Amino acid sequence: MKLLHSAITIATSVCIATAAPACAQEAPQRIIHLADLDLGTATGVHILHNRLEGALTGVCGDPYERELSMRHIIDKCRKTVMRQVGPQIAAAIERGRHLASTQTTRSLTAP
């Protein structure tokens, strides 16, 4: 069962650049597409988490950054973004599970 909503946009106002002109640019954003995922399955949820990780890296930077000061900024950015999109991700997974269970129930009760 596929999810009806097609995407979640990840963006942040946290500026991870060190130069002031770069901070004045538009905040980076990524779109996580959901329409092709079956979030009623573990595989669909796993793919969503992989896409989320890629989007977080694209918006905030590499979480394995070696420079400690940048790693702190990246961690802060990732936490900020997850506070923003975490509820959307959880809701999408819950809808997928609900749709899957509804479909299963219909299949079991059909004559």
C-alpha cells in the first residue's frame, strides 16, 4: 500500500558555512520522495530512513566531519532538522502502517 503524500521537504535555517556571504544565501533544502514507498513494510521504512539520512547530509553536511567545530555545527543542524521533520516522518510511517493494516483486515474479512 503506497502513501498518498508524495514528499517531505527538509530545510533548515541553520547556516553551517563559515563565511558570512554564504550564510546570506538561501537555506539548503532537500525533498524526500515518498510516493514510490510502501511504508507499511520494513523495507519501505528502511528506504525512507536511508533517504532521510542522505537529505540530512545534503542539508547539514557530513556527520563524520573530522573538524570538531564543524562537526558540532553539523550535529546541531541535524538535530534542528529532525525536530522539524521528525513528526512528519513519524506520521508518514504511521499512515503507511495504518493503510497496510486496513488492507490486511479487508483481505481477511473478504468472503
